[in-house]
Amino acid sequence: MIWAVAHSNVALVKYWGRAPGPGHQPAGTSVSLTLDGLASGARVEERPAGSADRVGWDPPGPVAELSRFVTLARARLGIGHPLDVLITSNFPVAAGLASSASAYAALTTALAALAPGRPSADGLAALARQGSGSACRSMLGGFVQWRPGADAGAVTQLAPPEHWPLAVLVAVTDAGPKRVPSREGMLRTRATSPFYEAWLTAGGVDLTVVREAVRARDLPALGAATERNALRMHAAALGAEPPLLYWEATTVSVMREVWRLREDGVPAFFTVDAGPQVKVLCEPADADRVERALAGVPGVLRVLRSRPGGAPRTGPEPPSWAAPHASPGPPGDEKGPAA
Ligand code: PMV
């Protein structure tokens, strides 16, 4: 039996669109930050020859996709034995917190440890993205770039986690599953949104700014580019037919609170993926203040605190993780379990 643990990631330049044609290639280059503490664990065990694979999620997740992935991964990695696979996460699953990224990165890492050969890092990143595109970025720690292409260098580390100890606060506004999975949302945006091409073009400009801002540890430049990249991704999605609206009312309230903090002189910047949660970047010295402000927004269930995290790791034991540090939202707003 083997366990692997991998972290979620937040996209600073978003992946929102696949290139037409085979190979599940992204239409543009994305950049992410791997998030310490928001983790998934994959437990993989061999089953007796002749039995079927057994897969499961705890808390429950999409079993059919997981099962397809295990079949594909076994074939690619040359694993002859049937497998027993369990995925766990210590944060809300399928709610726009990239739990599928950490889940498939953890699973790919665990399967690689059982494989008879020594699969290359590029091969593993290419495999992970068959589970969830963004999972390939969780195969590395720190600031990670994923560009179109299956070759070496498609997924690269721009900077390790210790390069820039930013704080990342996640305002959880809704613990339910997302309405339209990102895969479907991307296809719909490409097929029907008149803003799709403009979104891809704008993303290319953001990429240049974000890469330079990471190199220079320039938070105002990174934050401005990250925020507008997120808003433009959602603008393209809103232009789809039927429209894709991933935000809740509280999502908008949190975005306004971040702008209010900036007016008060606190450099904090938000981003939102394909769900209602808001992730906020700030300096560690401002994290307490930002966390209090976000937790005070009506409708916020809790605020999780994170920072740049590392690459996946394996071991014989279940992960001894704590739930991420969380401060509860305003009293009376707790609608249900968020993790
Ligand atoms: O990894 P997927 O297929 O769930 O897509 C991720 C989509 C976004 O989170 C919205 C953007 C990104 O780059 O992570």
C-alpha cells in the first residue's frame, strides 16, 4: 500500500479553453501557485489478480471519471495488478478549490510509485492532466507554468515556494458542488462565447506580466494581472450560451471587500476559479487583517489560510494533515459543513 499527498493550486493566469483537436491541449499558457495545506491524499493498494479495480472518494466524488483514469493510468504505467484506490481531501471537493487538481496529482504520484518502470516527470504531468487539466500544475511546487505541448517543458516551475512567501486566503462562500464542471464550461465558452478569442489574446498579455511579477516579487503587478485575468475569464464564460455564472452573491461581496481593503491601503488582490470561492493574495504581514475582513463579509462560511506549497510526496502512512487553518465567517452564516 502506498499513500501520496499533493496540494491544490490557484491559477494566476487561467486555463480556460482547450485547443481543438486530439491530445487535450490547453488553448493558452497558464500559471499557478501550489497551495500549502489544501491537500488531497491518494491511497493505492494492489488487489488480487482477476478482481476488478475498486475506486472511491471520501468525501464522495465522481467515481466514473476516477475509474476511467485508473484504467488509463494502469495501461500507460504498465501496472498489471487490479487496484484499490481511495482519494481523500481536507477541503471542499468540486467547489472551485481545485480539489480535482490535488486529487489527480496525488493519485498520479502514488501510481508512479507502484509502476514497474521509472516514468518521467513530463510523462507523469501529461498523465495527471488526463484526470484534470490543472492537476499537471500540482505535480510541482511553488509557481508553475503549463504551456500547450506534451513535450519536456510543458509544465515547469517558474519559482520554488520559498522564492516568495505570499499569503493566500480562501473565502469559502458555498460548500456545495459546482454547477457546471470546468471541462464542460470550457467547451461551451469556446463553442458559443463571442468573447472567447479576445479572452485568449488578453491572457497572453497577462502571462508576460505575471511571469515578470513573480520573478521580481512585485505584488501590485502580480495582483492587478491576476485579478483582471480572472474577471476576463468569467466575462468570456458569462458570454456563453447558456451563460456560465459561477459566482454567488457572497462572491461579489468578497470581491468588493478586497477592493475596499485596497482603498484603505492594503495590497490585497482576488481571483476566482470555476466556482463561488474567492482566493485573495496578500503579504504575510497583512494576512491577519485581510482574514478578519473576509471572515466579516456576510455569507462567508469560513476563511482558509494558505501559502506557497511544495510538490507531491509519498509514504506508507496516511497523511497526518490538519484541516487548513480556518477562521469562521460571521455568526449565524454557517450553512453546513465546508470541509
Ligand atoms: O483543471 P480543470 O479541468 O478543472 O480546469 C481548471 C479551470 C480553472 O480552475 C478555472 C482555471 C485554472 O487554470 O485552474
